[in-house]
Amino acid sequence: MNTPSLTGTALLGTARMAELPPPSHPLLATPWSELAGQESARALLQAAALEKAALHAGAVPITDVATPEPCPEDRLPVAPPGAVQALARILNGDYARNLHEWLTAAIAARVLAPPRILPALLEKGSREKEFRPLIATVSGSRGPWLARRHERWGWALAAGQHDEDSFALDAWETGTTAERIAWLARERRRDPAEAAKTIGESWATESPESREAIAALVATTPDPADIAWLESLALAERRQAIRQSARQALIALPESDYHRRTVLRAGTLLEVRRKGLRKVITLQAPAAFDPLWHADGIKEKPPTGTGEKAWWSRQLIAAVPLDLWSGILGIDAPFSHALDSDWRETILLGWLDAARLPSRPDHLQALLELLVTEDLKKFTAPPDLSAVIREMVAPLPSPLQSDILEAIAPRLEKPTALALLANLQPAVRSRAHPRLHTLLRDGCRDTQSTLTRPDAAALASCIEPSAIPDFLLALSKISDLTASAEEFARTLEFRQTYLPHLTPRND
Amino acid sequence: MLTPDQVTALAPDASSFKAGRDLAVARKWQTLGKDSRALWGLALGSGKNPYQTCVSLDDIAFKCSCPSRKFPCKHALGLLFLGAENASALTEERPPDWVTEWLDARTKREQKVSEMEAAPKKAKDEDAARKRREKRGDRIDGGIDQLEQFLTDTIRGGIGQSEVAAPGHWEALARRLVDAQAPGLAGMVRNLSFLPHSEPGWETQLLHELGSLHLLIAAYRKRESLDPDLRAEVAQRVGWPVEKEEVLARKGIADRWFVATRQITESDRLLTSASWLFALDSGHWALVLNFAALPARPVEPWPLGSVVETELIPYPGVAPDRALPRTDSAPARLPESLPEAPDSIRTLLRRTADTLGRNPWRSRHPFYLAAQPARHAGRPVLVDTTGEALPWKPGTGEEDMLASICAGRAIPLAGEWNGRHLSVLAASNSGSWFSLQAPPP
């Protein structure tokens, strides 16, 4: 034990104290000596008061503190206070669904999120992946700077970062998954062949999670250099997600074996034939299941209610992206062409499945226009129309979403169309989308409507900013708003608190 | 005009804040207007007639004809948010009669109050007052005897005894001191019950606080031999009230005061709003307290971050922190740019040492400092521009938030140093001065 301290003595009690412990600092020696003759408890309490005063009055600064490297200054300004208040409310849970609009509007206005709110935004991005690219952009240079503070913010390092020098040279060897993927994305842009070689060499030692992340990256940006490892390694993976990403990448690479054999199968399955006076797309169902199909993800056993041949055919069609059918069939507009009436359902379902692969919007729209005129009740396995539309339209940019919905709107029932709008929240421009505009106008006024309040709020988010005042004016003339109409109006008003502060700039 | 941050800070509670936000749209109002003195509007409510809402801009006073007991009510908050964010919606330019009548009546009332204050007070019944004081003095003396006995017993048995860490141990004593009309001592004792197991080294801290308390009662017993300032200091700390008139009779400090921090705490349904004001010319600090019993809220004439030219009168005592404004009606204005932060870690420590040298009981030392967060030996610190640092105790989320605002550079921060760690109470972000206690942003 060291020399007894004042605290040590106090813990045991002065009843067991022989004498006052020595002062903790030489400066206290003189007053200490005056305590000697006093009753021990009082002496200790007075010594404690002295020690406290000396300690607090004699505090010294810490000097050897490493401060973080300053973050590069942002060239863009921070969003104005009105817009900032709205963002704070969104992050507190009010109007949470307007986050996407706030972020895109801020990006278009070329302003940044305020530093004070950035940690909350980064947390949001950690929980909800789809916001990451937007959040990374409005974070400016602070995003990557802050990302190093927490492992869960690591995505912000990768997402906003195209700065060539900002990676550690050994990111691939020592980085987190996010850092390695960011490094790989850059390497693939710089030298795809070298990057593919790196992947091939390390594949065997990668964890299933990082294999999945690598395959997902390559699926969105396939490169011919990747064919070798995709075909030999990724296609043979146990994890379905990895195989699926590999197939998505390979089908986009005409040089690959997978592409060649898949297109070949499709070509023998479907062809354009003359039937009577018309040319019709016909289907030659396969006689037996080819064991080689297994490796390409074709399942042999059909779900109950579906015939084997229909099941195999549907999958073989589904493996080929919509964009390739025109070439395979040798016709311009395959999705408005007459179909073999015996296999109509199979061909359509196959194409609907194929629409999950990246496709051109006009092909998606053509297929949807075909679908909405179809009498789905006749199908043996009818798909859920709004789910299918939602799934096909959702990946597209907002303007295309509203264009497609505008085109198919007359064929949809009103509640279905409103539900789709509420779900997708594409920007509806009054002039370009008169049918959707009318749908919204009537939808929010309809006193009989069964619109839920969240849906009403979502619909209010579809209205283009310049049309908001008109909508609000119209609503203010209605004396008794329904609860959903009130929600509709409140959401419009909320959008009006930030949109005027975030006007797009092109410089 | 207030900033949205300042309006947020005025909201009496979360539900008023939310309701006020929802009212910050023109659709909820029949008319809206503003001029240099006031904002006004007719709020559409559930009743037949709209509510008349008005905010006086000179002193941020509110009036609304709605029945709400919240202060300010949601209508006044909505009006302020509108004024802060969307002033163009306030289209009327000429105040209606009900607005001018209220504003004029307020001015008259203020004049009356100042006349009344100027008028000589009725002589109190000196005799009865003296008797009451004597009686109180006897009770306090009794309380102090009990307290000393308790302290010395505790020290004799040792602070390692298990009952010392039990919350009831100190609470029972605090109640007896309240009965003995020594609320100051009661408060100090009550604070002791939060120390056990609060952080590493709490034993030393507890011992030091016991020492401080003992020093105070020893000084109180010798009060007749102390100089008047120290006697006043000791009496106040024990719990003798200071009459407002007594403070107002003293000399004040006229300066341009920057409202640097504001902290609202609740204890037994009593809200205390504590604001540190910094004198831009003389460098003085003053703590201004306002109280209110829930559900009312302390009325603050000067928003956080504003500068007010007025006279603050320090309470009697040694190196006193608390001060009383001579008048509440001095207008506050928002400075165009933030006043320069004068402190460094070194000047703060220097000032702390000077203060403690004269008054060992002072525990809160305000600062206004350019600094940034960092870590030292794994613990949060604040580093000033000279590279010197002190330990910092950040609240939830504060470390990330300040790091994000600073981004590796020092920014102006205000708060308190208690001898062990710094607390940040207000900071600047993009030129706006905000309270870390207010609901986020």
C-alpha cells in the first residue's frame, strides 16, 4: 500500500485513524500543520476542503492532445434555416416519407445538410440503405470525414467518395467490407482486367458475405474482364444471391458462355411464325428437362397447379432480359405482337419475371401496356397486378415512373391507380400527366374515399412543387375536410415549408 | 425577428412545439400581419370566432384569446414560426385595433410599474419582521448543529459504510434542514445523494463535498467576525433569502450582455431557467435565474444568443455569480455576427483559480471559448486553439454533433467548468447560436 490518502482514510473512518495522512501537495503543508491539534473527524473534513480548493484551483490543461485532421472546406453552402427546420422534423419522425424529396431537392438546389443534423442523417443511412447515395451527396466533404468515427457509418466513406487519393493503399487487404468494395469499385473503373484478376485470386479466401458484396457490385456494372471468374467461380456458389448476381452480370455480357447458351435456349423456345393470316409468337415447349439447366438456376419441379413444361419455359424466358427479345425474335415490337394463344400465360409470366433484370423503360412500358389489357382472371396463376406494376416501375427514375403510370392509368381501377401512386410517389406534373393530375385532384376531394391517412400523405408528395399552391387554394375552399384530406393538405403545407427554400440551380 | 431555433426554445413542451409547427401555415389563419412592433393574426380554431393572437417584438411578449394555459400558446408559437420562416405570409401591414390597444396598454402598464417601483415603499412592521428573523436564525442554528453531528459521525465511521451510498441517507438529512429553514444547506446535502457510484473516483468527490459543507458551517458560525461580503455569501449559501429590494439598492454593471447559455431544470415541479450572460465590454459573467411552477414556464425576456444593453446587479457576496436585471424591458437584439469568444483553456483556469481563491464554494465557472472536441486517453476532451485541453462530459449524441459542426476546427462554445470537466451548453452552427438542451435539430 502507498502512503495513505485522504480518501483512503475517509473510507475507513477516522475512528481507525492514527494520524492525519500527509498533504497531497507540498503547498498544503502549512495549513495542514494547523489541523494537527484538532479533533480527528473535524481535522479530516477541513483537510478535505483544503484539498478540494487546491485541486480545483490548481487544475492544469492537458497538452498532448491530437486533434483530427480538419475536414476540407465545402464549396457548397448549407441549406437555409427554413429548410433545415423541415429536415429536423423529418428526422424526428414527422413526415418521415418526405426525406427522399428533401434530399433530392437539396441536391438540385446545390446546398448541403447542416453539420448539426449530419450525425442523425448518417444514422438514418446506416439503417436504410436506399438513402445512402443521397445522404452522401448532401453531406459534402463532412460525410466521409465523419464516417471514420463509427464502423456503422462506413458506407459514407465509400458512397460519396470518388476521390482517387483518399483510399489507404492497403484498403483491399485490411479495410472493412465497405472500404474494400469502394476500393474495388474504383479499381474496376481504372483497370477492369487487373481488378478482375484481384477478385479471382482472392475469391477462395473471401467470406460468403464479401463474395456476395463483390458479386452485387459487378452485377450493376458488368465488364467483359469479369467473365472468367463469374463463370468458373460465382456461378458455382452455394449462396443463391451470389449466383443470381453472377447471372445478371453475365447475361449483360454477350461474350460469355452463359449469355450464349441462355439466348440460344430462348431462341429455340420462342419464334415468330405465320399462323393463318397473322404472324404470331409461338412457343415450342421443351420435351424434357435438360440436366444442364440446373447449373443456370432453372428449377425442375413446378409449383402445384403449374405444368412442368410451362414451368420450364417460363424460367427459360425469364432468364433473358426484355431488351434482347427484339433481336432474338427478329421483330421490332415483341411486346405488342400477337402471342400463341395456347402459351399466352407462360410467355407473359416469363417476360414479367425477366423484367426484374435491367431493362429499357420503353420495353417495360410496352410490356405493362400489354399486361393491363390482359384478362388476368383467365390465368391459372394470376399475378397481383399492382404488385407487378410496382415492382417493374419502382427501379426507374421518377419522371419515367409517372410517364408509364400516365400511359396505363386509364386501364386501371381508380383505387389501384391511387394505391400505386401512393406507393411509388413519382413526381406528377400537371401538364405532362393530365390523367394522374385529375386522379389526384378527385382523390383528395372525394368524401366517400376510403383513402388511409398515410396514403393521403403519400399522394400529397406526388404533386409537383409548382402545383402545390393551386391544390392548397382548392382545398381551402372546402369547408369540411375529411381526415385524409386534412392529412393531404398538411403534407402539402409541410412540403411548402422547405421547397421554396430549395429551388434548383444549374450552375 | 427571432430565428426558428429561438422560437423552438420558447416552446413550453414538446406537444406545444408540434402544435405550433402545424399552425405555422397561412391556411390556419384568417388574417396575418406584421409591423415593426408586433406580429398578429386571427387563428382559425374549433370555436365560432377566430382567436386573436399577437406577439410584441420588442420584448417577445404574447397575447392570445384562446383558452390555453400554456405560455406561449401554440398560436403564438405558430405565429412566431411563420414570422421566422415565411414572413411574406404576414401580409397585413396596419395593426387592427385589438393589437394596438394591447400594445398601448402594455406600454402604460410598464410605465405604471416603474412609477410604482420609484414610489417609496410602505414601511413594514419592522418589529414583527425582526422577530421572524430571530426565530429563523434559531432554527437554522439548530439545523447546523444536527448537520455537523451528522458529518462528523459519517467521517468517524468512514464513507465506506454501506449506508452512505443509500439515497435515503442524505435525503432524510436534507428534509430536516428544510424544516430548519436552511434550504441552501438542504440543496447541497440533496446533491450528495447523486454522487455514490456516479463515476470513478466518486469517493474523493464525496469527501471533498463534505469538506466544503463543513467549511461552510464553520464559516457561518463565525459569521459575526467575517467581513460583510463574506458574511452575506455564507448566509445566502446556508439559505437566508436576499430581498429583491436589497439587491436593487446595489450598484450594477451596465454593459452589452450576450446571452451565452440557457438551461432549464426541474425539481419538485419548480422550473429554474438559468442563463449565463457575458458582458462584452467589461468581461464580467452573470447568472440570471427565472423561476416558474409547472405547467407555467419561466418567462425569458431575452432570447439565447441575443445581446441586451442593460444593467445587471450582482447579488451581495464574494465573487458572486448570480445577478438581477434592473429592468426586464431592455430590448434585446440579435447580433449580426457572433461576438468573438474571449476565453482560452488557460484564461478559464486562471479565472477559476482567482474565483476559488476568494470563494471556495463556487462550483460553476462559465466560459465562452473557441474549441473543438477530441479524445485523450480514450476520454472526450475539448481542445482550444492553442492546443490545450480539458476533460469534457458530453451529453447523449453531443460528441458526434459537435464533431460534425467543428469538422476539425475550433468553433465558439459556451458552457460551464466544474473543476473536473467541461459541459457545453450552447454552440454556434452556420452563424446561429443554439442551445444543446433544446429539442434537436
